[in-house]
Amino acid sequence: MITAYIALGSNLENPGLQLQRAVDDLDSVPGVNVTGVSKLYVSKPVGPQDQPDYCNAAVEIQTSLEALSLLDALQEIENNHGRVRTIRWGARTLDLDMILYGDQVIESERLVVPHYQMHVRNFVVLPIFDINPDLLLPSGKALVQFKNELGSDGIEILAEQYPWL
Ligand code: ROI
């Protein structure tokens, strides 16, 4: 079993509900068990500003799936939530990003873990910190160090405890 962390984001069509349903969808994937869920956050868009605020959260899972099979499962859930890929960094109904997959470092065409922008995104780091404040990255760096560097500009807690809504 591998412990992995998935970041969730949505800014269209009832974002909080999109994320809540996505947690349940993930837990029902064969070979995936959700073992931790963060608080629910609302955050200002990073990237183009002419789009709605985001809801963000993260989950910890235990999985028997290979990394690329897990990626397939995440993309299938995104598609089931009506995700359409139009403009880069544009609004979306559901984004599921694999942030960490055990302590593996993967740099393939389809998948890069640890996620290459996690250290600049407080909407990724804060939710994972909720679940595991002692987490160490494959580099040996502590998650809390990212959290302290990033601060909490542009992000607020919407709900403390899953189920959030
Ligand atoms: N901004 C915020 N606040 N939250 C996100 O989940 C998010 N996702 C993205 C981009 C467009 C980069 N901006 C975001 O993909």
C-alpha cells in the first residue's frame, strides 16, 4: 500500500459540493481508501483573475494502484464531473492533482510528483498540512516549512470537518 495525497479544486457549478462528491468518488475507486480529509477552503484564483474564487481541499489515500493507474482514476472522476479542458489556468468544475505518491519521485510525460508547483501554492500546502502536519517530502524537506514560507494570503477556511456541507 502506498500513501498518496490528492489536492482538490473547483470554481464552477457549486464548488463545495463538487469537492465533497469527489471525496466520495475517490473512496469508491477499487484499490483506493480515503484515510484523511482536510478542512474546506475558499481561495482567490492564482493565475487569471477574471474567474470565480476556488474551493480547495486535500485528501490522504491508501492505494494499491500504480501511480499512472491512479492518475487514470483521477482523470475519470474529473471527466464525470463535467471537466472540460479549454484555456490553461481557466475555471474548472473539478481538478484532482496528485501531489505526492509515497516517497516516489516521478518525472514522466504524463505525471510529475511531487507536484512541481506545490511549494508556491498555499491552497495545496495548507490542506495537506491539516491531514499530516509532520509530513516530509521525498527531498527530506518538511511540509511545515512550505507552510511557513507561503503564509495564508488569499485563503480562508469555509468548513472544519468532513462532511463539510
Ligand atoms: N487558484 C486557486 N486559488 N485554487 C486552485 O485550485 C487553482 N487551480 C488552478 C489555477 C488556475 C492555477 N489557479 C487556482 O489550476
